[in-house]
Amino acid sequence: MSRERFVVHLPVLAADLDGARGFARAICRALGFLADVERAGTTVSREDEQSVRHWVWCDRVRDGGRRCARAADHDGDCGGR
């Protein structure tokens, strides 16, 4: 049986965008043992602006095809964990 991709929308309360991104990073770390969770595609949005998404992780591809493991909008060079 073939599998499809889905997006799970999970509302959370946070003080601001940085807080929401931090919450999303914690969720990603907690679910990191699940092979089917695509951490790199994580975004957050305000509840009343769901079409405006903000990346949680840097989306740049590094040498070897691996994505940067740092937070979105980080300072300095991309890197691993």
C-alpha cells in the first residue's frame, strides 16, 4: 500500500513567534525517534494567519545533501547539531 504525505496542525499557546518556534523545535526533538516525521519541513503560523508560515529550521542544503540543523534565520554559517 502506498503512503501519502499529510500535515498535522497542532495549535499551541506562545507569547510570540520566537516562542512558537521554540515550542515547535521541542516537539520535533521529542518526536525525533519517528522516521516518518519530517523535521526540516516544520513551520509555524499565527492562528488567524495560517497562510503566512514561518520556517522553524534553516532550509539550506549543505554538502552531501543534508540540511542545516540550526534554527531558521540563524547567524553565521550553517552547521550540524
